[in-house]
Amino acid sequence: VPWATDPTAQVIHDCFDHAGKLVPFAPRSVLRHVCELFDAEGLDPVVAPELEFYLTARNTDPNTLLKAPIGRSGRAETSRQAYSIDAVNEFDPLFEEIYDYCDKMKLNVDTLIHEAGAGQMEINFFHAHPLGLADEVFFFKRTVRESALRHDMYATFMAKPIAGEPGSAMHVHQSILDKKTGKNIFSNDDGTPSEAFYHYIGGLQRYIPAAMVLVAPYVNSYRRLSRHTAAPINIEWGHDNRTVGIRSPISTPEARRVENRVIGADANPYVAMAMTLACGYLGMKNQIKPKPEMRGDAYLSPYALPRSLGEALDWLRRETDLHDVLGKEFITIYTEIKELEFDEFMKVISPWEREHLLLHV
């Protein structure tokens, strides 16, 4: 822990029961199991997450709206500055410390950019094995929150922390290697997309809607998934199309990959990677063909994802194929916990309800 005054270690461990058996519903166990399914097929999954987050001014009152933090200039951001170097430089002392901490912790971080929202940033990770990268995402979130506090601001990975601003995602790029040859199975020898590539996309399209509660795990998560807010509303797919839920970026045949754009920044990294790999795995095993490529604006297509936590829970409970791959015990425990959270949320009366309903119904 590089920011600790005294020498301090942080350890991510697996969970075992009294008999020494791996606890199957622990998130890290779920991802490990999905990776083992690929291994049994002679395949090696490779992922690269892109994680978005907001910097905000300190906010100790939950009833007060969040505001962008004050940068080096003494001013807070008020406009969209996507990819602006100057906007990132406003927080150079913070980001220099974050990179220093990541270097000491040997985290696999790559590029930092400014995203579309006021005070919204994105960090990219180098591609690697899913289990190790999920560990690094977990460590990175803790590091960013701690560093922000040391610079008198907050860092939040809420999916939609500020009304009127884009939400925060965790886009996950994924490809599959043949363990014997080391080749990317998404490309044929002549460089064209392979059947495995299309089947993987078909699996994502078939199962993501039912699996959404795993990567949109809170009531706030569904506020992000709305039209024209840089977040998908369906599971259309396309080459380098940023309006779809499943994108295949421009790349060489060796680097052909699929990007899952529906995952929120608030998702558990182990569960998120397990979910997207499980959907692709089922697509290849069942040879599911994808829908035709979306070549236009996917926001003009209907919603194809659940609109609330309660609806998403029902969809997951009905999709037994996912239960078999992710583990029935995990699905049972996860859905029961989320049902309790949803019940707690429904006990809260929001300011919107008091404003629009108190004297008008």
C-alpha cells in the first residue's frame, strides 16, 4: 500500500470452506471457473478493460448535488472537454501520484484520457489474463479513491453520479487465443473474421440482456443506459460503431477483438469479466449466429436491455444457460442479495416524487 505511513500490504485471496473447497459463489471463484471452461477447450481468454470515473468536489451531504472539482487554474469544469490534454493537466498533481502508486504496485495501466463529462476520466489497461486484470481493477479503484481524498476531492465509479452528464462505463475488450498455437481464433489464416468471432458476438447478443443485472448491479446503473448519452441501449453490433452495445474496433487480424460496451463502472470486475466471457463462451459452444451488423445509429433501434434492477433480476432468473456456466449457487445468492437492495431502495421517496406528485395528484 504505497500511500500508507507504515509498511502495509494488501492481499486479494480466494475463499475456501472448512473442508478446503473453493467457495463457488465468491466473485473471484466465479471468474476462475469461467476461465477454466475456456482452458478445458484449449483456449486462453485475453481482456483489456477501459474504466471511466468522475472526479468531484468533496461532498459530505447525500442530499447535495455533486459538482466538478477545482483544478490547478482555480476554476471548476463547466463544459465538455473530451480527450482534452489541458483538462487532464488541471489535475496533474493527482494523476502523477496515481501513476506513481500504480507503478509501485505494478498495476498494468496504460493511457489516461479525459472523457466527455465534466471531471470525467478514463484509464485503459494493457491486455492480459482476466483473473489478474480483475485483481488490478480492484486495486486501481481503491488507489484512485485514496489519491483523490489526499487531493481534497472525491473519485466515484458510480454509473450515473451527475444528472445531465454521461455515465461511466467499464468497456471490456476481449479476444480468445488458441493455447497450442497462440493465434487469435477470431481471425482466419487469410485475415478474415472467423466463425468463432461471429459465434462469440452471437453469444453476447443472446445472453447479455438476461445477464445485465450482473454488470448493472444497482438501481443507479440503469440511469446510465439511455439514448444519446454515450451508453448503449441495445445489443446491436458493428465495426467501430460507438452507438452499439458490442463493438469490434479497427485492428489487424492478429488483434481482432470484441468490445462489450454495456458494462458499468460500478460493476464488480470479477463478475463483469465472468459475465461477458460466459456469454461469448456459450455463443461459441452453441454456435449462435449474430444479428446482421448495425451500420447506422443503434440509438434509432428499440431498447433491448432491462430498464430497472427489478426487471433485470427477473430476466436473469429465467436464463438457465447462464446458471449452468456461472454457477447456480452464485446466481441464487446474487439475485437474493440484489432483491433485498431493491426492496430497500423502494422504501426511499425521492425529491422528484415530492416535486412532481406532492400537490399535483
